[in-house]
Amino acid sequence: MKSVFRFGGGTAEGDATQKELLGGKGANLAEMAGIGLAVPPGLTIATSVCAAYYDAGGRLPDDVQAQVLDSLAFIEGVTAKKFGDPTNPLLVSVRSGARVSMPGMMDTVLNLGLNDQTVEGLAAASGNARFAWDSYRRFIQMYSDVVLELDHGSFEEALEIAKEDRGYFLDTEMLAEDWQALVAEYKTLVEQQWGKPFPQDPVKQLRGAIEAVFRSWNGPRAIAYRVREKISHDLGTAVNVQAMVFGNRDNNSGTGVGFTRNAATGDNKPYGDFLVN
């Protein structure tokens, strides 16, 4: 049974009418890609797989994993990058996408695909070693929290101590060598808390992140939100895997959100905010 649907490069296996199958985010990404908007390519794992994940005892079914890897080749073709390639690596984000919007209630993993080899490739390809090592430390910190379920506070503490030792106030003051040293510290924290080295295989990283997003459907935040909003616990979430777009590359990049209305006043005017670098 088909469980993974592709979008990007001017094509899409779905549209905005298929929220029950693709979730709200996946359906709208497919719609935008299908009409030719410049949506970073990706894949959506159907909402039905969420139940299959729980039926399999908290494991992504092998046939779905095979479909994910097949569709990953499609993303590689659109981006001209290769997942796990040490010279021109494809990095992806892994996000939830329920049929009904549940903002911030489930987990996300960014910069997935980085390891000790691909970080060097990203530095060379971008010409910006600081950006590459910052992205790697962000990935280790997020993956350790979301997927490995390690103590998030210990990573934050290590970052604050690193800045304090160097006399820095802002993260943006950290240099490439500072981030590289922090990456080594983070990997030590992982080995101490998890008992094993940080995962270096991008395929295993991806499976772990997908399973973690499905797991977060029944996390305390998500359950409490569904109870409050009277959303059925049986709907499940889709998972969207999408080529990364970076907000931390330089002062010409950033992150933000836009709305067709002012969320505070209801005025029918475009509204949003963003953060540079």
C-alpha cells in the first residue's frame, strides 16, 4: 500500500483536498508544489502510518521505510544533492502535520543528515565553516532532546558556559572553532547520558526522527491540547520530510512566519515576524 507521497520540482502526489491522508501541512505543501510555487521538495508519510507505528510497538514499518528511502532519491534529484554525501550533502527537516492544526504540540528535527563527514562537506560547499558547525551543534542538541530523549538542560548549560568562558553574550558571536569545540562537548554528553556515540548514519538518523515525531502524537502536550480543543485522539499525524532551507547561514538569511491576517487584531492584512541569522 502506498504510504509516502512526494512533492516539489513542479509536481506533487496530492493536493489541498487530501488533509485526511496527508495532514494539513502535507496537503498544503502538495498544493503549493503542484501549482508551481518554489516549495523545497519533500515527502509526506500518510496519517494512517501513525496507527501502524503504534501497532508495530513504536517502530516504523519496514515497507514504509523502504518507500521513504525511495522518495528520498526524488528529493536528491530535485536538489542535486545526496543524502549522506560527504562533499554535497542533502539535509532535511522532519516535522509533524496533523489533519487539524496543533501548533507547537509535536516534535521537529532540523538539519538531519549531518555527521562528522557531512559537516565538512557543508562547510566547503557553503564556504562558511561557522554556519556548518553551528548547524551541526543545533542538530545534535535537537536530536538528542527529541529522538534520544536526553536531558535538554545539560546541552543548554554547556552552550552558556562556552559563551561565558569566551566572554560572549550572543550565540552569533561564536566562531567556527567555538562551535566545533562545542560539538565535541555535545558528543561527549550524548555518550555519557545515552551510553553510545551520537548516531552517524543518516539513514538511521532519519528513521529515528520519523519515529520520534509519530511518538510525539501521544506526548503530554499533544494529548492535553487535543483534550482542550476537542480533537479526536484517533486521527494520527502525518510526517513531512523536506529539504532544509537555512536561517542561520548569514545576515541575508533568517526564519519567520507569515499570515494572511493580523493574528492579534483580526485585520485582513498580511502580518508576520522574522529573525535574521
